[in-house]
Amino acid sequence: GDPQAGATLRDLERTNHFLMRLGYGDTAEWFRMHALLREHLIGKLEREQPARLLDLRRQAAALAHRRGMVFEAMELSLDARDWSEVVRELDDQREALYQRGEWGTLAGWIDRLPREILDREADLAITRARLAAKFSRSQECLARLDEVERQPLDPEQKVRVQLYRGIAHRGMGRLADAIAACRRARILAREHLDDGHPLYAEIDLEEGTALGRSGQLEGAQQRFSEAAVAFDRLGDHHRAAEAHNGLGSALYEIGRLAEAMSEYTAAQRRWRLLAEPQAQVATMNNMGNVQHMLGELETARDTYSSVLERAAQIGQQRYASYGREGLATVERDLGRLEAATTLYTIAIHEAQEVDDTPLILGATYGLAMCYRERGELARARTLLDHGLRSAEQSGALLYQARFRIGIGATLLAQGEAQEAIVMLEAGVAAADESGARREQAAGRLLLGAACYHGRRRAQVAEHLERVQEITEELGYDQFLIAEARQIADVVEHAAARRVAGDYYRRMAERLRRPDLEEVAVSSGALRIRAEAFGTPRVMVDGRAIPDLEWRSERAKELLFFLLQNRRPLRKEEIAVGLWPDITPQQLNSTFHTTLYRLRRAVHPQVVVQSAGGYQVNPDFDVWYDAAEFEEVARAAERSEPWSEEWLEGLARAVGLYRGPFGAGLGSEWVEEARERYKDMYLTSMVALAQAALKRGDAAEAVRMAQSVIDVDPLNEDATFRLMEAHARRQDLDQAARAYRRLSDALRADLGTRPSPRLRALYDRVLSGEALDDPDAPPNLRSRGPVK
């Protein structure tokens, strides 16, 4: 209340007495103390006037709340131990925070409440359990719900407990338990809630998801359809988009592709409205699945490639993995089994890292079929048996059908027709129960072949005619080509005898097309794929070399060192990079031992001598991600800034960067390359964020800039773009928060403050002033080759 307080603060700031003005001009009223002074004063208050400190924090929280600074208000209320205000604010904000994806923030705030508060605030305890399920901590979710049920609960809370139990069970792969929990929630809702209550739609959405995962497609379709109608009526666009996307997936698995595409399109419209790039990528991948099944292979390939690029831009490896699986399936349909095998293997590896069971099952099935078509039947059978056990454990009926059909196909290829018939009949029965029309057709096609070779000729025409009936109902049969290629003799037999009219004659003609023949590889052209970004890994003809076969990390590192230098190297040059402290007496033995291990793991001729040095065999077909990254980055440097070629080059470079170069390797040459590539990657990401701003996609710019800051918290360019993007979304609180985080980090780590350019932007954010267009692109030029 002191009228001279403002003048006193300005005077202290001018004389550099531990104050910093957060705005410029005589009307500025906000100042920040130096962190050291702030900590000193807070410590003094805590020791001498603890009650006064709590009161000041409550006042500051109220002031922050009035200014719309939700985050700061909550933090101050928590520090003030003003639990009633914290609970009130959480009740107001928790659903909005959840829908915005700020799950970590919400969970952190709830976790700071005393246990006795949480014990009597059932809504918050239930929300915290829901968050545990979102974090894939299903056991924790169930334990928290057990604790909640010890409290008195109102009817709506009881329904939510059962609903979130269903989500937790689904996360653990216990699909039958998930469906049962959703149905208990529905029974409780019918007993206690009005017919139009929003919880019915939430139950429909979750039960539809569980039913779809379990392969009960008709039930999933019904639940998703009801959820979509309800959420559209309620104006909940986010959940409506989820429901339309789920409905599209159920229709896709049933085989009704036109309707599936319509639902995916409806979902995509809502995702764009909500500026949800992650969800847009997921739905785009689903659209690619439809295109593939319709036989539009080039269109599907383009869609899956776009999924990979977009997923890389927003840092979502899970969606990139789905795109990779889609590309693999296209390659398999075209008979390009080496490429398909490589893509499936990578997708499985990535899916295991994020524990995505449906993707693991789908890619495992595809890889097994590639092995079967290549004649590697033992490897195929091992994968199929493992996949069937996993599908049975999770209750995934659709995948049980697929794996049984796959095992039947493998038995047929091994000449065991009678055993194949038994397994295929079980697979078709599971497909019939699931309602999966494509699996019904594929299973019956193979059953026809098994009966043909098993001397049950009377049943051959019956099964093959039923295949034609199913595909006529579906309106497409592209999905049968890969299987038909393996039983070409049966297809020719059916064509000659005009089984199902001209259907098999037309199929036989398609099988003879040259674009369905596998691309031949010359006997000497060994295919090597070396990936240095992220965890280093090497694949030979589609097979990943396990760590055990390298015998030592140095053997793997030697290969990458040779690839990185791209010229013949003498032993002494290699020693500088790999063994800088080794003695001349030790070098010869150490080098040749390591070289022997490398050749044994990859190929006896993978490293050859040339011009007095050692290099990777130039006759081998070698793809190296770091070399590709360099080439793409240099091409982008030569392009006109903001051109389509420039943006595509940056996106490709970003897509190649799967993580830090040589993760797990600690040699000096690796660390130097790691820093350089990281700088190039971060600069490209900032440029793409800037490009997103120029085309008006502020949400994508936020995500890309934030991904840079997650790696480099002191990156001023990324903070500038993040602030700009938040401001363009009219979220000035988030823009100011981004600046303050950088300012605090710079002060703590470097003892400095943000640049004048960034401070000027902060002033404009505080004043609400309109922002100019993004300025010139950053310098993308590299700093010379890495050695």
C-alpha cells in the first residue's frame, strides 16, 4: 500500500540491487529478485516468521490467479500449504489439464497433497489413478483404486473406479477383465445416473477399445458408434475424434473399407480443428492401411512415408513404427521380401521399446510370413508359435486367428497338409467368431490349398468358392496376393477348372505380373544397414546382429569408425580413434582380434585392405544413417530457404536422427560426432518450427520447439520460437513461462540473462502486442566433416 513502493523498486533496479525489471516503461509494475537474494529472504522468513511467509505466498497465489497465471498460482498455493485453495483449483483445472496432455504436471500437483487430504478428496484420488494408467503403470492404478474404494463414494465416483479399472486391465493385456470392468461400470451407471450422462460415452469408448483389441469387432463397432454420436452431441471434439478413429479401425478389421475411410476422415477433421498433430499422424497411418487394402500400393506407400516424416518431426517413435510396419506390408505384397523383412524387424524392435503389444503382434506376424515366403520355415514357425502364445495370453481373438492361419500356411509349405487343415480350420473358426472378413477369406484360400494337397479334392472347390463370395462382398482382394503367390499351383488348378467363374483366372494373371516378382540381389551384393543414431545396430540382409555375436563393443565400433571416415585407414589411424593409449606392441594383437570379431559377426569380407589401409568392402550394398544425414543436410544447405526442397530436406534429416550418435559408445571421436550431429538436428528442428509458424501451424511449432528445449534447455532460438508459437495461440501465460524457465536456467547455469532479442519478445508478450512474421531462417551450414 506504500505509494512510493514502485519508485523504490525502480531505484533499486537502476542501482543494480538484486532486482530485474520484467517489463520496460514507467508503467511496469513487475520485478524479479535475484535468485540468491530471494533464497536468502525466504530462508530468513522461514526461520523468523514462518506464518508470515505462508500468508505472503497465499497473497501471491491470489494475485497470480487473478492475472490468469494458473501454474504460478498453483505452485504458490502448494508452497503456502493452502490445501483448500489447491483442491478448489485442481477441481477447476484437472479435466482441462488432462485433455491438454499435461499429465505429469497434474500428477505432480496431486502428489504434493498430504495423504489425509487425498483420503477425503475421492475425485482427486480417482484422477491420480487414471493418470497412473495413462503412464502405463497399470498395477499402480489398480492399487490406487483399491485405496479409493475404502472411502465413501458417490455413484458417479463408483462408475469411474470401474471404468479406470478397465483401462488398467487393458494396459496389462487382460482384455477379458477390461471388458468385464467396463460392463460393471455400465451397470452402475444405469442404476444411478441419468440416461444422457457423459460417463456413458466414456464407457462406450473404453469398452469399444477393449473389444477391438480382443478381436470382438462387431461389438467394438457398436460401442464406438454410440460413443461418436454422444461425444459429437456433447461437443467434446477430442473424444469424438477418438471414437470416430476407433470406429474406423473396427470397420477396417471387419473389412468395410469405404465406411472405415469415412470415419477416419471424420476423425482427421476434428484432429485438425484441435491442432493435434500426434493424433493426425495416427489417423493418417490408418488411412494408409485402407489404401493398401484397396490395392492402391503407391498411394499407400506415400502415405506411410508421410507418417514416418511427420512422426519424426513431432518426436513420436510409436507412430513412426506403425508407418514402418505399413511400408513393410506394401513391400511384402510387391514380393520385395528383403526390404519387408528389414522394415518388420525394425518395427518390432521399436514396438518392444514402447511396449506396444498390438504393433508387436502385427509386425511379428508379417515378419513370420516373410520368412515363410523365403523358405525359412523353421524361423517362421518359431515366430508364429510365440505370437500365438502372446495372443492367447492377452485374449486377442483376431491375432489368434491370424497366427493360427499363419501356422497352417507354414505347415502346408512343409508338406504337412493334414496338420495344416486342422490348424487352418481353427484359425477360420476364430476369424468367424471375431468377424474378421479378410482372415476368413485368407484362411479359406489356404484351406482350399491344404485340401488339394491332402487329397480332399471334394472340399477344394467349396473353400475356394467361399473365398470368392467373401471378396465379392468386401469389394477387394489385394490382401490375398501374398498368400496366393505361395499356392500358385492351386490358383492355376482353380483357373483351369473355372472354379468361381473367372475369379482365379484373373488372380493367376495378377500373379504373373512382373512388379510382383521379388527383386533379385546379385550373389556378391551383401546388404548392410548400419544405424549410429540412438543405440548403434547393424543389420545384414534384414537380420539384426545381436550383441552376443559381436563379442565386444569395440568390434561394432570399428565398423562405425570405418563407415564414418569413408576412406582406407591405416592401423595407426584406427588406433588413434579406438585405442588412443595403446602401446605399439599391443596394437597389432588388439587390432586383429577386433577385426576378426567384426568379420565373424558381419561377413568374412566386410572389411578389405585397399591402398595400404582398411575400409568397408565397396562391393557391398551399405546404407549408413549418419552418411545419409550428412548428405541430406548438405542438400538442404544448397537449397533456397523456405523452398519445398529446403523443408523436405530438413524433415528428412530430422527423420534420420533417432537419438544421440553412438549412444553407449564413449570414445572421443564418437563424442565429437555426437555433439555436431546434435547441433545440426536441433538447428533443423528450430527451422522446422519456424516453418510451421510461417504456415500458421502454431501447435506443431510448439511441439517441435519444446522437443529441442527438452534436449537443450538453454537453446534461445528454440525458446524464441516456442514463445512465438504460444503467443500465436493466444496462450501468453505459456509464452511468458517459457521465457522465465530459460532465464532461470541461464542464471543458474551460466550466471547470465537472455539475449536482448528474447527480452524484447518477452516485453511484447507481456504487453499483448501483435507479433511480426518469423524472421530469416537459421544458418544450417555444417562445421566440417567429423573424423
